[in-house]
Amino acid sequence: MSSLVNTWVPFSREPTKKIDVNKKYEECVQTLNSLQSNEQTLEKIQQAREKHAPLYVSNIIKWASRVGMTMDDIDRLKVIHVSGTKGKGSTCAYCESILRHQGFKTGFYSSPHLVEVRERIQVNGQPLSREKFVSYFWDVFNKLDATKVQNNDSMPAYFAFLTIMAYYTFLHEETDVAIIEVGIGGQYDYTNMVRKPVVCGVTSLGIDHVSNLGNTLEKIAWHKAGIFKPGVPAFTSPQCPEALKVLHERAKEKGCHLRVVPDFASYQRPGEKFKLGIAGHMQKVNASLALQLTRAWMETRGILEEDELNGVNADAVKGQVDIGVAKSFPLNQSVTDGLVECKWLCRNQTIKKNKLTYYLDGAHTLESIQQCVDWFQKHSEREAKNISGKVVKILLYNTKGDRDVTRLLRPLMSCGFDAAVFCPNISYTTSSIAGTFCTID
């Protein structure tokens, strides 16, 4: 496959007729859903994961080459790569909003989606339009399908396909930055085909995806730090000593400089105090990580003036003298606007409709469930004081994967729900839904 470096041209094709867009989009979703494995196949894949996981990155590189993307092309995306257990999506959303408010054209790849799959691939803070999704989808799918016979009928599964499509989209859209959220883990995640990110980040770590990553924080931290690259600056949210020790060891092993982000309150802010765009007390940790990642991205790109450059405090993390705490810095108005106007749906989100208030959150670890409970109790009790008559609280709950459901539900009992409804995961392809509805996972 010939290299696209220096010959890459913006993607173009005849506009899709508007009358056909919904139908064509439904066809994309149906075809994409066909790449998902059934339960029996997933079980076999899970059993053989330890054997096959180290091949994931090399496999996606091969699939990308069949679409016409070389590693040199991927290098041009100027990636901010983020792993972690809790807060990956929020941190990436803050990064996207901060850089977009400073005039950069942003690409953002996340997972999973809430309603439509095109939410996973965003350009300038907006999901791909159905027209563009259709165009990019078939361009990628048809190139893979045309070359599968000579490649042992190899086709990427659902997440791998969307990862390839995201990189392909960002290249053709000529984004200034690609903000990439890791799917699961890091070391063997398909997004880790990026060999030269501009900066890497690790959000708060906790126990999750134990069948894939292990059942201890040390094992999980090892996987999450797998995105570190030689000479690439890395930042982490504050972690427990066990996890921080592993992150530090992995950083030294890979030859990258790791720093812990400072407290959000230490940043100098213009004017009066402001409210972050995403609710919840943990968002201050995510916002601090996003500030360091975007600052480092601009430093590495040579965008900041010499007197604006970020340094490292003389302080070190207690018990880890080799890990410095990154220095805070003054926030200009555009950065503040990015933090305030950031939106990330279903994270401590409240929606009011008629006489109902929906409290939405995608918590799926014990720590995040506890944070969700704190948020819900505080805000719902405040709202209830202003309501005359009876207040009824109903829990609508969904989870998937190999999680300990009893352990996750126990903290919710303190909320005093009057009733509970438990929902399955269902795929839709009708024009009214046109996507796969699923929980935050």
C-alpha cells in the first residue's frame, strides 16, 4: 500500500442526496453491528485473550494499512492519548473544549456512545453528521472488504473498525489535534497504535474490567501506563501509592517524564470563580489533568511564548521522590471558557421535563458509584425542598460486562428509592433510533 504522506488530500465525494441519508445511515449501522461478536464468540475470545491481546496493536496497524493509512500518517494527527479507569471521557471532553475555544480544529474519539454511534467520532465538538459518517464508513469498510480475501478473510471487529475510521476521519478532516480516549486498558488497546502522541494522560485508577486487566490496582496500572512512549511527556491524576509506584516504574521503563497534576484550586483564574461545565466534585481532578495535557500539547507544538512555558514544582509526591508535581499556571479567558462551556452527557447530568427530573450518570465502578450517590443525594434533596407534595424517586439501572452487580448496587440503597427498574442492552437500527443504545462502560 503506497504511503499517503505528502500526498494526502482532503476527502471529497459527491454530496449524498438528503432524501437517502437516513436510509444509508441505517445501512451503515446494520453493517457495523454485524461486526459485533455473539455471546458464544465473545466467551471464546475472552478465554483466549491472554494469548491474543499482544497482537491487537499489530493487527490494527495491518488493517489501517489496507485502508491506505501508514504509521507516518497516524503520526501527523498530533494526538493527546488518555487512559484510566474513571474520568477518561470527561478529561478528554475538557481537552477538546479547551483547545477548540483557543481556535484549534479538534478531533475527539470516545466510547461508548449513548444513542447514535456517530457520537464516538467528533470534529470541533460535534458528532459526525450522518452524511459524513456514511461517506467515511463506506470508504473504510469497502477498502477492508476488498482486501480481505488475500488477508485470510480478516476484518476488524466493532471497536477496532471504529478506531480505524476515527483516525481516517481526522486525517481527512485535517484536524489540528486528535484527542483519543482509550477503550479498555492501554497496553493492548487498539487505540495504542499511536506511536508518537504529543502527550499522554492517566486518569484516576480503580478496579474495573478485571477479566481483561487483572484484579489488583498494580495490574491495572501496568496496562493503563502502556500508552506511555519514549520522550513523550505524561501526566497522571493523584493515585494511591500502589498504583503510582507502577506508573512511575513504567514511565522509567519507557523513557518518559511522568508528573502528577496539582490541585485545581492552585490555578490562577481571571475574574470571579467559575463553575465547571460538568458537575461533580471529581471533575476538578479531571479538569486539572486536562489543563496539563493541553498546556503540554501547546508547549510541544511551540505555540506558547517562552515566558508562558510550564515547569515542575520542587515538590514531589510523598513517598515517590522521583515523581514531580506539575506546576499550575494562570488561566486565560479562552481556557476558562473551555472549562465552563464543556459538555459531556450522562456524567452528573440533570434534565428537567414537565414534572420529572432525570439524574443521569454513567458510574460503573464502586468509587464512581459512591461519587454518583453523593451528587444525587445533594442535588435531589435540594430540589425536593422546593417541591410541594410527594416526591417519588425511581432508579433506572443498567450494566453489562463482568461487574459485581451486588457490590455496585449496595451504595445506591442509601438513596431511598421508591422503586427500581432494570434494563437490558438492546440494539436498534430504525431511523428513529439509528444506533446502539448502551450504558457508559
